[in-house]
Amino acid sequence: MLANIKQTAELIEVFRRTGRELTYRKGDYIIRPDESPPGIFYIYKGLVKAYDITKYGEENLLIIRKEHEIFPLIWAMTGLEANVIYEALAPTTVWQIDRDSFLEHMNSHPESLAPLLDMTIEMYRLHSERILNLEYRTVRERIISFLLTMSWRFGEPTPAGTRISAPLRHQDIASSINSSRETASRELSALERKGFIKSEQSLITLLNEKGLREQLGK
């Protein structure tokens, strides 16, 4: 991590002090399809799904943003729009500031770039892992790799195992690993039958994380 606690706290304070507090229910759009971002958002509480729509009309999950993260980062820094949709994946509270105020703060407080660079590096790492994940030959291996990454990012320990606190639809998993939903669903069911995972209402618990890693030769 490049940023220290003070630098991160000062950046958050900009959003808290000058931003608008907005709340969203699960499923509400934060940035709608074909809509220019209305500002920069800091997630105070909740989860935000970023995705686009393929030429076949299917959702393609890009990333799930969690508490204490800022989006859309690329637009914030460059002004380039990527036509990405942002939707609340759970009840979510954000602080929103306009881009001009954001850039003005960055220019006058260059130390605030450190926490932003940390977030950018993390985003790059996640997208790189997604690309590397596609090198696995089988859908099952790609699903296991995806679940292990999500566990690292959203995992919560439970008596049964590590629960991924972000809800994941089979379509979201399938789009992330370049598979059909039907094939992804079949492989997830197979992993559940073998006792590697348990799925309840889109929340997946890794029951045997060591065994999953062994499936990948790790």
C-alpha cells in the first residue's frame, strides 16, 4: 500500500464534507445504461456491481465494488466514458461529488493521489487475474479460480467455511469466465455435490478451500 492512514482519511473527508449522501436499494441504478456519470462516488456502505451489455443482450460482469472504494475511477481521472453500468448489489449508501471538485482537490492536494493509486492498482490486479483465469482449460477450473479470487476479496469466515459476502448469480459467474450460464450452473452444482462449496440464495460458501486450490494444482 502506498497511502498512509492520514492520506486515506483526508480523501474520504472530501467526499463526506462536500458530497451528497445518496442511498440506493438493491437493484437500483447508480449510473444508468448510456448515461454519463453524474459525479464521482465513494461507497460508504454496500456493494456496487459494474457491468456492460454484450451485443447478445447479456450482462457482462466487470467488477464488484465494495465499501471504501471510489468509482468510476477511469472517468474520474481521464474524462473518458466506457458505457459501464453501475447498480447497487445490496442496500448501498454513497457520497457523490462532481468531477470538477474532485480534480480541484487532486491538483491542490497531490498527496491524495496515493490512495487513488492504491485503488487503481487493485483494479488492475483484479482485471489481470480475470485475464489469467481464462488460461485454464476447463470451465470448472475457471470457476474455482474465480471463486478463490472472490473469496480473497469478499470472504467472511464462518463455522462451515469462507462465505463470499457478495451475491453472485450464475450469469455473473459465467460472464466472468467466458462460459454459458448453463455450463457454469452445471459445474457449480458438481462442485456442490462434491462438497467443495455450498450455495444459498446467491451466497456461496467455500467449504473446502484447500481442496479447491488442489484442483488448480496450487
